[in-house]
Amino acid sequence: MDVKAYMQKLGQQAREASRQLMVATTRQKNTALLNIATALEEQAETLKTENAKDLEQGKANGLDAAMLDRLALTDKVINGMATGLRQIAALNDPIGEISDMNYLPSGIQVGKMRVPLGVVGIIYESRPNVTIDAAALCLKSGNAALLRGGSEAAYSNRALAKCIQSALHESGLLPTAVQVVETTDRAAVGEMIAMPEYVDVIIPRGGKGLIERISEGAKVPVIKHLDGICHVYIDDDADADKATRVAFNAKTHRYGVCNAMETLLIADSRAAEILPGLVELYEEKGVELRGCEQTRAICDMKAATEEDWATEYLAPILSIKVVDDVDEAIDHITQYSSGHTESIITENLTTSRQFLARVDSSSVMVNASTRFADGFEYGLGAEIGISTDKFHARGPVGLEGLTSQKYIVLGDGTIRE
Amino acid sequence: MDVKAYMQKLGQQAREASRQLMVATTRQKNTALLNIATALEEQAETLKTENAKDLEQGKANGLDAAMLDRLALTDKVINGMATGLRQIAALNDPIGEISDMNYLPSGIQVGKMRVPLGVVGIIYESRPNVTIDAAALCLKSGNAALLRGGSEAAYSNRALAKCIQSALHESGLLPTAVQVVETTDRAAVGEMIAMPEYVDVIIPRGGKGLIERISEGAKVPVIKHLDGICHVYIDDDADADKATRVAFNAKTHRYGVCNAMETLLIADSRAAEILPGLVELYEEKGVELRGCEQTRAICDMKAATEEDWATEYLAPILSIKVVDDVDEAIDHITQYSSGHTESIITENLTTSRQFLARVDSSSVMVNASTRFADGFEYGLGAEIGISTDKFHARGPVGLEGLTSQKYIVLGDGTIRE
């Protein structure tokens, strides 16, 4: 069978399964999730054996230590997946939720009902645990899933798929509710993102290159997240302790994450007071600093270039710029931010309201670390990704982002006059 | 200037205006809307003079009576536009609405703030009143608008744009907040739908051909509506009077609209009782009927073909099919519906709950006419279109469909541990 025919077949099966899943009961979906968790624990040895084949091949292909680490299915990773499944089973079922039912003058009662999107296609790279994570979120939200993992994790993903499908079968759901694309042919991705009749949304998880390629070619909506060039702005009316605490945490809590601060902006009036202590903390922690001219007049550091303001370091590097006021801070953010997360440190109510209204990012914060921009921290209970788009889902995407709302109308033989 | 450069310039200007509009006060936006209404009334003679040029050219180009009718700016149409503007001014401002603010264990308080999408591109055909309607909805929701009307309405749209822009200027807003594309070069549409840096969403309003062409080529999200193949299903447990009333209204209230019923499904157990009276009503009204074999065994009519089930007549034609039960009705709907609107007539609670859950259309109704699927009837106060997609907006799209929600986070120097 050629790749196109193969993908069409998976798509048809997914569409069919989605019709069943759409009306699966909460208990059925939760039972399936718990059964998958048990299957992973029972099959831990098989999973590790299959994973060892991927690891071996990865080493032979010269994957670096970080990639091999992401690829490994250790006991800890397996237990983590099982725990994640049980957490998702414990979340409220978003499907069928009815809201805003109101009577209208004509006599009809109109409201909205939350429903699944249908079929979700997820394209990801080396981490095999995404297979479980994505399958669980799709199942809970009543969506069929079509999963395309990296070829370097092919053995692992196939073994995980077996666990999922036997658990689905046991729970009385169609095993095709979650399908792993088994060909490593790259053309499969091209087919998957161009079958609007079978796939309702694509979620790419991985590097910027992957996401750009997919967005470029997709014929269906894409929930995507590109850069996270996040800013903290220390305002004229900042509390110095809060400013130092948040600016330090936003940069150093973790480096390789999209919600880490990449540029610190600070009001001219507070720079000489706050920067020296903060710079000392960063330097103790080994963060490389790059400053604007005014910053460098206060603390000695490397000069920041135009390129720095537009860079997502994902590393212990921070650029620092002194600005006149909140207006200049917002102008800088408007120009350079990727629209992910920005935070202002201020005690001034009016300034904070301005910052909240005027900064056009998916998360806008006051006196809080950008590191909070995360589905779990926001109480969503799960996260399928962080969207820097404005359409449909924006910011951390949980189960709700995998759903839509249809209108429901109740009448009593009501007609339009 | 070539078309590409021209459209890029409009796009840049729209983006710039959108930054101002994003934070315009409710009063500013409402003043602008009311000023446009006044300008239209004051400039009524000019508008009619310019419109006459379009009408004359239309006649010379052989436009039919229906098209010329849609094109005409009569006093009634002008007053209708002014009334529409005042109604939109009276609606609540959706922008800035904060919802779901909750404290989380970390100490942060997280909620959502409603914000504009940014720049909305609207592509439409002959009706010049769409220019005002679309401009008003975009303004109220804080979005800059880029409007591309039909070339047959070029004089009218230019005159309307002048009214809008002088009113914007008077209200202290940038006149570029609403721009009418002035070239009639078709390449302008191609450019407009492929500038994601300047346009956030495209809304095509017009025939199916236009909408398909635009969806095909767009590099930005499209809020679109294709067919409306709507069904009414008369269930075993239907009240016969309600069934007759709704089925008659859904077909005959208006014919050329997307929410008119195109196929009537009726349970076998009720067909012989209900169909004869209903058929008489339809025939009195001059509706052409096409039935399945079972229907024709009860009432004499033309035979329906496979093609009938998949056709949006937009005309006084109705296809009728007898089904075994609600399952067969839902199967038929799943196969042939365009996902717009379906209604069940039943007194049975369990059957109605099943129908609501299992029918995957943008509006699902119980004991109500499909004709209610409309933004005004749903109490949205306005309608920019009806979306048959699942992503972002589904069903009638009002002001909310032109907005997005960002996360806002308030802390007290809160950091992630």
C-alpha cells in the first residue's frame, strides 16, 4: 500500500472511531485511561526491551546524549506516564457541558454544548512519552488521535501503541480511537496535514523547524507555538524585592523552556538601585549578561546587539535594557516579543491595568514570574501545548482547547414568525 | 504602485491602526459608530449618486434584476445601515471582559481577558451595505478592518468608505482603522489572504465558489460557511401539531437561506398519520416534493434521487425520507448534512438528549424551527456570518467570534518554586 492510501485508511478509521468517542460515556473514557496505565506497568519490561532497540540505533546514528536521554523509557518515565494517565482520568469530563442557556423573546431557549473537535493529529519528535500523553488528552476530550512520532522512537511508539490498543479494546472502545502512524516515510506527515476530511486539527510538538514546516503545508488548522521571547519589565513603581525575586526566578528557574525570560526591561528611575544586586545574583548563577548602553554604565557586561532583543536564548543568557517608562517598555515588547508571556513588576494600579490591556501576548502578568505560563500552573490539569496564535486557543492549551462548542436550541414546537 | 505593494501598505496601516483600536475606550468606539450613522444620513444624496454609477454600469454589463436589487443603495437601505450602526453602538463592549479569575495553590490569580483578534479581512460580493455592517462589527470588537467588496459596487463602496473615514477622524481614531481596498484588480484578494503578518483572520461572505477559492488559498485562518443542508426529523414520539408547524415553517418561512430545511426525515411509525396533512400544506404553498419510496407509497410525489439528499436547494423544493428510528435519522444526517442545523421533533426526553449529543452540527435543536439558527435570533445582537467549521467560532458568529482571550495572571512577587 502506498503512503497516501495508508494515511487515508488511518484517517477513515480515525473518523469512524471519533463518531463513537464523541458519545462515549465519561466512565468508558476513564476506564480506558486507567486500563492504559495498568497496561504500561504490566508491560514495562517489553517497553524497555523495545526502547533499547531505539536507543541502540540512536547511538549508532550518532544521536547526542540529550536526545538519547529524551528517547529513553526508564522505569521513572513509565511510572510518570501511568501517573499522568490517572491524573487525566481524574479530571472533569469537558464533553457535554452545557452553558449559557437563556430564553429569548421568540420562546426558544439557546445555549452551548461542549463537543470534541473530532480527529486530532499530533506530530512530535523523539520523546516517546508524548505518545501516551497525547493519546490520553485526546481520549478524555472525546477525540480520536492520529499520532506520528519521530522515526528514532519507532520501536518504542509501536510498543506503546499496543498497550493503548489492547486497553481500548478491553474498555469497549474501538482500538482505532488512537492510531500510531507506523511508517517512517516522511511523506506520511505531508498526507496527514492535508486530509481535512479526516483530520480536524494538527498539533505539532517539537522544534521550531518542524512547526514551521507543518504550518506552511497544513490544509487544516494548526495549534502551534513558535518562539517564547518573554519579557519582565521592572516599572518605576516596582517593589525592589519583588522585582529582584521575580526577575531572578523568570530567568534561572529553568533555562531551556519557552516561558523563561529572555530580556529584562527596567525603568530608568530604578536601574541604578535594582540592577547591581540582580546582576550579582545572575553572575553567581553563571548567567551571561548582555546589556544596552545605559545598563553597561551601571554594571559592566557584554554589549547587547539588535539581534539579542529578537533572540530566544533557551540558555543561561539574558539581555537587559533600560527604558524611560512603561510606554517604552510596551513599545519594545510590541516590537520584539513573540507574543508568549510578559510580566510587569509594579505596585501602581493604573500602570498594571495599562500593561494588561496593551500587551498583546498570550499571557500577561503582574508581579509574577513568567515561568507560571503553563497549563498545570494555570489549573488546567493538563497541557497539550502553548499556543502563541490568537485563533481558537491562546496560551496554555488544556482539554478545552481540544473541544468546540455547538449551539443547542430547545423549543416547544416554536417557529419563526 | 503594484498590487502587492499596495496591499502591503494597507496591511501595515491596518496593523498600526489595530494597536490603537485595541485600547480604544468603549465611548470612543461607540462615538465613531454613531458618527458613521450620521454621516450616512447626511451623505445620502451623494451615496445614491455614486451608487447610480454602479447600477448603470451593472445594467450595461448585463447584471440580472436580483443582482441589481442587491446592489442598490435606496433610502431604505441607507436608513437600515444607520439603524444597524446604532444597534451595534448599543451592544456591550466585548473587549476587556475579565472572566474566571481564580486563585491557585502557588498564590497566583489566573483568569482570562477578552481581546480583539487584530486585523480582520472581509471579502464580499455585490451588497454595498456589507461595507458598513462589517466595519461596524470590527470597530466595536476593537479590530481594524480591511474590506474588499465586489468590483460591481466600487463607486458605492468608495463613497461609503469616505463616510466611515471622516467619522473615524472626528472620533479621534485613525481613519486607517477601516480601509476599503480600492483596486478592482483580482490579485488584491490573493495578496490579502496571504499576509499573516498584517491580517489575522479572513471572512468571505458570498457564494460557495468565492468561499472555496478563498479557503483554498488562504495563509491565515478563515471563518467560513459553506452549504446549509439542514434536516428536521419527526420522531416516533413527536407531537403531531408541533411536527407539522415546525416542518412547515423550516421549509417555507424563507427559501433562499442557509438555515432552511432541505430534507425532512420522519419515523416510519408516524409517516402515514403526519405526512398527508403536511404534504397538502406544502403543495398549497407551491413547494415541489421529492420522496423516498416509502414516502411515495403514502403521498404521490416525484421520486428523490441520491443527489437530492446531498443538495442545498435554496428553493421551494423539499426531499422527504421515511426512516426506521432516531438511529437511522442520525445516520442519514451524519452522511448528508453540511453540519449547519438539524432539529428533532419529539416529546421523549431520552431521544432528545441522544439527538443533541450525537448530531455533530453547529446548531442542534429540539422542537424548534431550523430558521432560528441566526445571530439575532440567538441574542448575539449582530452576526458576521455562520460558521460551519468547528475551530474557533461555530454557528452564528457575533462580536465574540471576532475576539480572542488571553490569560492574565496577578501575583505579589510570586515565583515558581
